[in-house]
Amino acid sequence: MAESFDYLFFIEVLTGGLLSGVMYSLVAIGFVLIYKTSGVLNFAQGAMLLFAALTFVSLVERGVPFAVALGITFAVMVLMGITVERVVLRPLVNKPPITLFMATLGLSYVIEGAAQLLWGTQVHALDLGIEDIPFEFYGVFVSKFDLFASGVAAVMVAGLTLFFRYTRVGLSFRAVADDQFAALTVGLRLPRIWATVWAASGLVALVAGLLWGARSGVQFSLSLVVLKALPVLVLGGFDSIAGAIVGGLIIGASEKLAEVYVGEYFGGGIEGWFAYVLALAFLLVRPSGLFGQKLVERV
Amino acid sequence: MLDAHYTFSALDGSTAFREFPSIPARPQQRSLTGDRAPPISLVDEPVLALDDISLSFGGVIALANVSLSIRPGEIRAIIGPNGAGKSSLVNVISGLYRPDSGSIRLNGYAFSRIPASRAARLGLARTFQNLALFKGLTVLENVMSGLAFARHSTFIGQALGLPWARREDRDARQRATAILGFLHLEAVSHRLAGSLPYGLQKRVELARALVANPEILLLDEPMAGMTATEKQEMAGFIRRTREIYGTTIILIEHDIGVVMGLSDRIAVLDYGRKVADGTPAEVRADQAVIDAYLGIARDDDHGDDI
Amino acid sequence: MAAITADRADGPDALAWVAPVAILIVAFTIVPLLGSNYLIEAIMLPFLALSLAGVGLNLLTGYAGQVSLGSAAFMAVGAFAAFNFNFRIDGLPLIVSVMLAGGVAAAVGIVFGLPSLRLKGFYLAVSTLAAQFFVQWALTKFGWFSNYNPSGVIDAPALSIAGIVFEGSVGRYYFALIIVTALTFFAWRVATSQTGRNFIAVRDNETAAKFIGVPVLKTKLLAFALSSFIIGVAGVLWAFAYLRTVEPAGFNLDRSFQILFIIIIGGLATIRGAFFGAALIVVFPVVLSRIGSFLLGDMFDSGVLDMSERIVLGALIIAFLILEPDGLAALGRRLWSRIRTKVGSPSEA
């Protein structure tokens, strides 16, 4: 161990990790929305992210004004969500969860292929007007962009929380999440709610897609962020927004810290699997995650 | 290997001489340390006894100080209104739930929790309230699986078709076929269990439980969802099982008429407590039982539903 | 995910043997005699390797119900282990290296299968991804596995079984065919034995299985071990018989998904399903590319082909899950029984 531990550097890495974790949480929240209300783990969330980012960027590059492009992309995502619910999910409504998961796997292939068929496979740069310059905060360098992203995420989470708690639609979401049959008996229209949820999830995908795209460029590998969201969901539980945030922070921070401090013993590059191993280790202690609901099996 | 020859009367009253093929000797009466328990010589000695069992989930009390004894070869019913704790009791007996306090005496040995994975070897078998068949297996295969606990061949032996593995398979198949005959299920033995109507599925579950020739058979609402005819048939099978195999049967059931006609003794639960215990005649006349079914709450009840 | 009864027919049904035997005869004689080099190199060899991988994964995911998203990792383990055994131990017959490699894959499978004792469903699927990423990273990072090749590439050795050398595309085809036939037969024997029934029991109702005395822990780990063994050998075939040179990147997540798609399309919990699925997966890109260039001419370049493949594949998965969740095997079985009732033989029990 070095004589004087470089605390400043540690804080920097930690902060960077936490902020990066927020980005993961953004993606995870999209999953949670859908899982909470329909029990489906939407593997296609990453593909939706890619589609949103690609659509937006291509429109902007063709000269469409920022706000208009945003609006169009949002409309497209909503349409996509509604179509997916109608065409893919409704026919599979009583099947076991793993069947639905595999359907979303297939769906991710369809959306990825369609996105690139439509808009091409080149890499695009996405400019949201925020420069990724570091600014200093008591000796620690923090990325301005990351802060912006966290801000957006915070606003979105606050909005969603308020929405779920205080609006009628939000209330019906929670009802459906709790007990679908009971929700039916009180007259809630399930298909409409699910369509809304998928649309909302599409919106989340849009926001996340734009942020991620601005950060690392808009290209095929964007859809792989879904793979980063899974350990987050495992840690935080698949049905908890709070869990998605906490999980994201933990994964983001541990990943960065592990890469910097432990990675050298492994020759580097452990970021690729560290999150998974961490999630796995965690699961063995708590099989339903930090915030997830424990499933009681009725015999 | 034990050979068994039995006579039994078919449902139409005719008697037939049936030879039931060899079954593996059930390693019963074995404690966890492997010693042999003393043989049961007294008829009154219970084959299973629950001593002061209590169980709660979170704050909800499922069972409170329940004591119960079951004599060998008797048909013992456990009844009570919804939420009385009947299924919890069965799950405690089968080792799926660990009681908070109290113990279970099986063949003279005390357990704080029955080890569910060893239940079959201890002579326990059961059916489930919500059907626990293996829907992807045929009826015959489901019943053969009831003998899985007695298998000693390895996957290599089975794959290579070694003599030991083949003999085990043949014996299991014979035994399963005999049980299917006993329960009049031969016609559907090669159908996928999941494709059968509900009543037949219940019977297949009974077959799977019986094939192991258990000492104690737990039936968790075996007649739920059945028509009157099906209930009569099932009652007949239950009676015959006791007659032919000498199985002790513990029965959870809602249909009081069936229970009264079928059981030797009945225990009544209400809000997790035993409120009556005796012969059908005694229980029918017991005021506490009548109160429980009419829903008259007592002063010291929590009123929690389970 | 219901099983198909065809594989569960009780006792040998004479007519049911006709199809597999006929197929084997064709495979061993007609295909190599009349098939073009292209057919063998580009279609049959990948088909054989992927089918075997599908058979392996089906034992785990179809029969035993343990979802695994990391099968390509086990293919990689098999391939690299076989390479190392063969390369580093002089005089070790290749077939022994292959079997040992399967054993290594089985051991790794057990390690990554341990979580299945606590986890189910999605959680288990996520933990199998850990295997996928970790193995790929390890094989790339530690040069020893590829004998310090800068890109992690390994080359296939000469193929031989018991002294008989298999060279040329037909030779490699026979090598693969023999191994696939043997292991498929073994897998079928396991699937129709009590072990296979234990797999299904654990899948369909673990609690009941535990109670009636099925050894649940052992069963799950055995499923992982057997499955990984077979997938490992499939990886050897992929590397040695088909591609001849291979790198860790060829065993990526897309490959894992591909094998999962194979068994979904082909039919979960059937042995034949892997073959139906692999046939479709291998053949359809070829068909698609022909149709595409026919319809769209020059516009249909490789990029467009790639993307169209993705779309069609994804759509097929969804279509099968909705319309025929028991896969092509179920369709095939319905067709077969229709033929048999027409021919007049008693319908299958």
C-alpha cells in the first residue's frame, strides 16, 4: 500500500463511477416500469434506446430542428410501444415469464435490425449542447456532462415518482402491478394501461438514448447498454425504481473502483464482467435483490 | 424385495385376485442416525404425532399449539373453515414449513422439522391442493417418478442400459402400471399429464403418491373441484387404499359429508387452533365446531385471515 | 413449455425408428457422395456443430428448465481446452483430447451452475451471463490459452479417431457426423431415462419433485454438467471441423442467443428440436440472401443482408413463441401423425 493514499483520486473515481451508475439507472428504470406493470423483463429496452437515438440523430442531421426532431422521435417511440404491446405481448399474455423474456429477445433483434436498416450503420455523433468538459470541485475533477445526465435522471425519477403516487393513471399502474385480476375487476382497462406503460418506457428509452448517445456516440453497441442494466436490476430488484437507482449507483461505483484498484492484478478489462460477478455474489446472499419483493411460493 | 398378493373388490363389487409385483423394501423406521426404530407393537401407538405445533407468517398466526395424533391404518380427517390452518398443518407434516415451536414424532422419532427431501424415505407421501403434477411427463412417467427416491442407478448406468438400471426401470414401470390399474387410469397412461381433465389429474397425483407404498398418505383437498360422481369414486379409492395397502391416511377436505362418511376420526381447526377431536358422531354434535362453521367469533380471537 | 410426447413414447414404436435411421443412412452415404463442397463446408458442418450445441442446451433449458444465456462460453471452453490438451500433451489421441475438453467444459458448467441451487428464472439467466462474459474475457486476456497468439486465435490440428485420419471437407464431415451421432444418441438415452424424467420433474414442479425424493440439487448440477459437456464438444467441432481457426470473439453473446434461438424454434425438451432449429438457422441466411439479391439486386449488400437477417430471425422467434411454442418439432410431429393415419397404421399411443 502506498504511504499516502490518494484520497482525491479515490473521490474522483468514486464520483465518476456514481455518475456513470446514474446512467445505468436510467436504462434500468425503463425496465422497471414495464416489469412493474406487466411482469415482462423487456430485453428490447436497449434496442429501443438505439432506435430512439438513431432516429433523433438522423433527423437532426437532415436539418430537422432539435425540438421538432425530439417531438417526432417521441411520437415514434410511443407508436412503437403501442405496436409492441399489441402485436407481441398481448398474444403471449398468459405464458410464463421466461417465454415473454425470450420474445423480447427476439424483439430486440427486430428493432436493432430495423433501426440500422432504416438509418444505416455508421456511427453518429450526438450533440445535446452540453460539452463534456471537466470542471473542478474542491480538487476533484467531475465531468459536466455526467452532472447534467444525473440532473436529468433526477428530474425524471422525481417526475415518475410523483406520477405514480398522485395521478389517476399512476395509481392504476400500481394497481395493475399489484394484482392484475383485481385491477380487471375494478374496471381498469389492462391493454390500455400496458400500452401507456410501453409508451412511457419508450420515453425513458428516448431520454436514456440521447444521453448515452451524446456520451459515447450513436452506434450499434448502444443497444448493449441493456447488458449493463441487468446487474443493476438484479441488485435493486426488478420492480423497484428506488432499487434501480441504488443498484445503478452501487454497480457504477464498484465497477470503476474495481477497474482502477483491482484491475491491474487481472490485467485490466474486468469492467466487462465485474458487475455480473458482483450481482451474482449478491444474489447468492439475497436471491431477490435489495429492494425486490420476495416471492412466496404457495403450495 | 417384497412380494405382495392382494385381493381387492372392484367398484362393481366383483372380487379379483391381483398380484402386485415386487416393490423395493421401504427403508422405514429409520432415524437420522440410521438406527432401526423399535417395531410398533401397540395398536394405540401413534404412527405420527404433532406436539404443540405453532406457526406464524409475519404477524399472522397460522397454527397455534396444535397437537394431533394419528393411529396406524386410520383415516384421519382435518377440517375447518377457510383459513383455519389446514394446509399449513399438512405443509408442516410434509416438511415444507418449519414450525416455530413444537415437534413432530414420526414412528417414535422426534423432528423439529421433517426433512422434506427425505420424506419419501421416511414413508410419507402426499397430494397437493393445487395439483403438483409434472405436466411435461406422461401419466405413467409421473407415477414412476413417485419411485425416484428408491433409485440407485446413475445416469451413466441408465444411459448405457446396464442391467441394474434396467431392472430398476422395469420394476418401477411394473409397479406404476399396477397402481394405474388400481385407479382405473390405464387408458390414459401414455397421455401427457398436463392434457388430462382436472379430475383425472387429481387421480394421477394420488397414483404417484401411492406407488411408493407410503406408510402415511397426506391428501390435501383431494376432492376440490370435483363433481359428486368423481367425489364418490375418489372416496372409494381412498377407502380401498386403506383396505388393501394398510396406508394411514390424513385427509384435508372441505366437503363435510364426504369426510363424515369416510373418516375414523376427525380433528377440527379454527383460526389455527384445534377446537374438536373425535369420531364423526362426536364432532358433528360438538358446539364449538358448529360455532366455527357458522362464523361465530370468540373473544380471544385475532380475527386475522390467513 | 410443454414437452412433446414423441420423445416420450413408451417403449419402442417400430415406425418411429424409420425416420432417424433413414436420415442417418442419407447422412452417412448420400450427402458426402453427392453433396458439393459448398454444401458440406458451408451448410452441413456448421449445422452439425450447432445442432449438437442445441442438443446440449436443450437438456439444460428445455428438459431441466434452467435458462442459460451463456452457452457460447462453454463452446469456447471446449474448443480451447481441446486445443490445449492436444497441443501440450504429446501422443494424446485427438478423440481423448476432445472428451477431456468436454470434461473441462462440464466442470466449468458445474461451477457456473451452482447459482441454480438458489436462483430461478431471470436471476439464473443473468448469472449465466456472468459465465459468458467472464470466459470470453479470460480466454482473450490470458495468452496461455491460445499459446500466446496475439489475437487469441487457435488453429485446428489434424483430425483423427483411433488412428483413422479425417482430412478434407468430407473427412471433417465424417468426423463431426460420427461424434454428433454418438453424443446425440447418448443425450437421447439420458432424456428418456429416469434422469431425464428427473430433469422434467425439477422443471415442472421443484417442490413436489423434492418431496417425492428426486435429488434436486444433484439433478440440477447434473443437467449443467451434461449440457456443458455436450456443448463443449460442439465447440470443438465448431472450431476444428468447421472454422479451422477460431478466436474467443467467435463465441460471443450473439452465438449464445443463436443457440437459444435454435432450441426455441426447433422445440424445447426434444432431441430432434435442435436439428430442426439448426437447420433453419443455418439455411435461412442463404435463402434470404438469394431472395434479397433477386428482388433488390445491387441494393442488397452485405450490410442490408445482416440487418434483414436480424429482423427475420427476431420475427421468427416471436412468431414461434406465439404460434407454435413447441417449435418445429411439434409441427413435424403433427405432420407425421397425419401421414401415419393416412397410411393406416394405428395412431401413436
